[in-house]
Amino acid sequence: MSKENMKAYWKENLKYLAILLGIWFLVSYVFGIFLVEELNTIRFAGFKLGFWFAQQGSMYVFVILIFVYVKLMNTLDKKYGVHE
């Protein structure tokens, strides 16, 4: 892999990481802590939405983001020719 391709690969990888970690931060920290009172006015599956995000939602979103990251990285690896 050329040096330019390596830089482009890592730039895209870091972009994916920043976006996915931003989503996780939003769901776990902002929804679960800062907006909990506003979200608690909404019910989800019988629970207050703010409580749900703080207790369950952030974990579910984290697991989903892991699968999204795997898919994105497989696509990125194939794009730059570093897949197995």
C-alpha cells in the first residue's frame, strides 16, 4: 500500500470512528444525562424514555455501532485492498 493510500485509509477510518463515537456520546451521555428530564415525558415500551436510554438504550446502540463499524471497515478494507 502506498503512503498516500495509507493516509487516505486512516483518514477515512478516523472519520468513521469520530462519527460513531459521536453517536454513542449523544445517546449515552446527552440523552441519558442532560436530556433525561425532557425525554422522561415520553414513554417507550412502558418506560420513561430518558430512563430507558440511561439503562438500556446506550448499550443497545453501542452493540449496533460495533456491527456498523465492522461493516464499514470491511468495505473500507476492500476499497483500499487490505482485506483478507
